[in-house]
Amino acid sequence: MTDDKPSRTGRLLRSGIVLAIAVAVAWGGRDHLKSFFANAGVDSKAKTEAAQTAQSRSAVPVLTEKVGELPDDVVVQAIGTARAVRSVMLYPDANGEIVEFPVRAEKEVGKDEIILRLDSRNGALAVQVAETRVREAESALARAEKLRQSNVNSAANVEDAAIVLERARLELNQAKVALMDRSLRAPFDGVAGIPKVEIGDRVSTDTAILTLDDRSTLIVEFDVAEKHLSRLSYDLPISAQTAAFPDQSIAGYIERIDSRVDPVSRTVLVRAAFDNRDDLLRPGMSFIVTLNLPGPMLPAVPELALQWEDGRSYIWRIADGIAERVNVQTRRRLNNTVLIEGDLQPGQDVVVEGVQRLRQGLAVTISNNTGA
């Protein structure tokens, strides 16, 4: 009995110290605790046990998650109408009656291939008349030069004959051009549309004949917000879908970026090109285009970790069991995750529950630490 008294006395003393420390912490915090230890006459072991017990009782329990890292990519979607890389409506260069129309709808036409011919009998006669006048003028010039050498004609007569010959040659070229205008030719390789006229119809220069499309490549234009302009670049990959082939992804690239931003809509016009060498797509189709704009890697935290005060956002970071307030800027929300900018590194702990009782420098106890 006598041997147990010192042990029981020590335990009672330590218990009393712990109780006093708890009261001191509740009353004045850790500064009073340090003052208490400085003035109390207790041994070092009792001090350590008491401090650990007091700290465990004063630490705030919180739930945390790890800071992740995700790319700040932007996905732009838009609806546009496809058109051929080159597309024209053909009109005749002269008036007249159609006598030949070899082209049919959906036929592939080569450059300079004849689309139709107009009645060219008068044009051919005009060329023959002009050729005759050229020969007459050449003969007249030759006689004038011969007489000039014999001192019969003056130099002025030779000059007049040369002018007549030049005029005759110009009239011949004009007649040949008029004869060529009686035939309509394809300006480039393409596919002919449904003709709007038939053989025997009389047409004028205002009569639409047919469409010609170079649909080896299709073009789709759409608008992108001004804030994404810095991420745009030529040859950036783009994908599209159309109602005709809903399960097929159509690959393309950015071909052109407009030189200015629309001051009303604050958007920039972007032109995308899609390869159509298989000729499955048609101009006029509606395209749903999807453009992925890559961005930098940013810290990613759960939405619950983000706090607000006076219009500013911040999070609570846990380092060595101590809560630290870190001011951040939000960049993008991805479902329940927020991309931010601030003094954070991937793998650090941030508080997601228990933030109401946190203060700068407060000790915390992590109750459940799960990966983000």
C-alpha cells in the first residue's frame, strides 16, 4: 500500500494538470498554455503528455481531398452549313439557241470541258469574213510597199495600208472570241448539278444554266468567342457530325481565321475544311462542329473546397496539421471540380468539410483523407 501511493499521486497530479490545461486552452488558447507550463512546477514527461492531450482536444476535425491537375481545355461547338471549296452558277456568254448539251447531272466535268453549245453558224461566217478582210489588207500593204520602193507611192500610203491590216486582224480576233462565246466551258474540275435548260431553249446572258461544285473539300464557317482567339491556330484539328451520317466523325482542320473581330457579337469567324475525296458529303449539309482548344495544366480541387469572402475565392490547405488560407482564382468548372490558379501543388491536402470553424494557423485533425 505504501509503494502504490507515489504512483497514484503522480497519476492524480498529471490528471489535474491535464484538466487545468484544458481549462487554460478553453479560456485563453495556446498562449495561456505556454504560460501555464512556464510557471507550473511539473516534470517534462507530464508536460509532454499534457500538451499532446490538450492539442488533440483543441484540434478541429476536417475532411480533406488531394489537389489534382487537369488541362484547361475549352470545347467549342457550333452548327454550320457546308459548302464546296469552289462552287459557281454558270451563265452563257452570249444569246442564242442551245444546239448541244452533253453534260448531265452528277457528271464529273474537267476544266475547259464543254457544258453546252449555242447555234454558231453566224459566228463561223463572221470569222470567215474577217479572215478574208485580213488577206485583202495584207495584199494591199504588199502592193503599197512595192510601189513605195518604185517611188510611185508615198510613205503615207504604206502607213495607211498597215493600219487597215491591223484593224482587219483585230476584227478577226473579235470574231473568233465571239465564236468561242457560243460554247460554255467548265472553269474548273467539278460535278455538274441539275441543268435548268434543255436543248432547243433560247438563252441569254442572264439565264442560269447549272451549278458546278468542286466538292473534293467541304468548307464550314462558324463563330468563336473573342476570349478564345489566342488559342486558335491554323491547321488545328476539328471534328464534325452530320445528320446524314450520325455515327460517323468527320475529321477536318482550321483553314482560315478572319482578320478582325466582330465588334457587335465579339466573335471571330473561323473557316474549317473537311476532306471529301470519297464524295459521301454534299454542299448544303448541316454540320455540328466540335473544336478542342488546348490550354495549360491547372490545379483542380473539389467544388466543396472553394470558399468565398468579399467577392474573393480561397481554399483551406493543410500543411503539417495546420490550416492555411490560400487565395485562388477560379478559371473553369468541370462538373464538381474547379480549375483554379494559386499557390497550390498537386497532391496537397485541401479541406472539403469542416471549413466553418477554421482559422489561419489552427491545428486540425484529418478524419478521412480520400483521393480527389
